[in-house]
Amino acid sequence: MAFAESVVKQAWERSGGQCECRRRTHAHFYIPCGKSLRWETKDQSSYGAWETHQTKAGGGEGLDNCEVLCWSCYDT
């Protein structure tokens, strides 16, 4: 599922350009990953790359179900 561009922009603003990952399987569970990201590298595999992801499968296409993840967190 792809989020609408407006939702992606809102999620990006909320994240402050940092990875929002809080996965239980990652070492940064209690705090967000916080890796610095760059708007220009969305969907790319380069420095500061990131992607949006659903927080809950089937949870809809709204901002409340959209998180910004660095490629490291997105791929794992």
C-alpha cells in the first residue's frame, strides 16, 4: 500500500527528518532509532534513505498508521 503524498509529507514533518522506528526486535526499542534522513533520498538506497511503512497491517492509509523508517530499520 502506498500512502498519499500529503500523508507522507505530514509523517516526514512529524518525524523531524529522523527514523521513527521502535521495533521490539531492534536495540532502540524504548526510544526511536533517530537516524538522520534526507527528504531527497526517499525510496533510494543511499545515505539518509528512508521509506514510509504501516504501523499496523490493515490499519488504513492515514497519518496515524504511517511511520518514517530508515532503510536499515525498514529492511529488518
